Amino acid sequence: MAGHYEKGFHISWDQVHRDSKALAWRLDRQGPGAEGGWRMIVAITRGGLVPAAIVARELNIRVIDTICVKSYDHKAQIEASVLKAPDPAMVGDGDGVLVIDDLVDTGKTLEVCRSRYPRAHFATVYAKPKGRPLVDTFITEVSQDTWIYFPWDMAMQYVEPLRGT
């Protein structure tokens, strides 16, 4: 775990699924389209892929694309750069578009995306205080000094009992 993260928050697949469904419920009928619908989802890869799939299913959104932004290198935050973006003709300025990520930390990734899609609605499952102002909708806030361990980053392994064997 990186030095400036004092706490670890482990999230299971079930928890991500429940929290992503809760995000979908919050976003339901909040879009600018007919009956509050959304035109499409842009998932911020890689973390936004799982929540975006769940939200897309729950809200019956068929058009999903990705924006690939690299802002971490081995748990250290680096300058955010876009590796791949959706077709500009499809996304436009972001009107009616849901941009989804798993987490907003400092907000550097979302800043890059917001500059491209100023009218999009930005939603994350988890939010830290520094990045929270850049998110329109989120489910759970965690402290800035917490490192979130997502299930796709983890493997099952034996753990010694608290008092040893």
C-alpha cells in the first residue's frame, strides 16, 4: 500500500454489485432525455468497466464506450493522460452522457474527462473528499487516506488467525 494511505478498505464483488445497483437507482430518470433517460455511458477504464456494465443493465442503456485514462502507476498517482477516447461525433459535449468510474480520488482523471465532456453527468461508486466536487452522483464517501482494494485487484489467499495458530 502506498505510504500516504493509512487505511485499507476491502470491497467484495457482492459489495461492488450492490453499490453499483444503488448508483443506477440514483441515476434512474435523472437524464435529460425522454422520461429522464441517458443517451449512452462512457466508462472510465479500467475501474469504471464493472460499475458501467451494471448501471447499463439496470437502466437499459445499450450504447457504452470507454475513455482510457492513465492516472496511476503502481499505486502512485501520475499526470493523467488519455490513451483512447470515444468517437467525438457520438459523445459531443457530453449532453445526455453518463461518465462512470469506480472511484474519484484526487479528481485528476475526472478533470481530464470533464474538460472533454463539460455537459456529461459524472458518477462514481466511491468518492474521496478531494475529488468529490467533480462528481455529480456517488454512493459512498471514504476518507482521503484510505486505499480501496477492489475485487478485481485481489486474490483469495490464506490469512493467519489474529492470535496465530
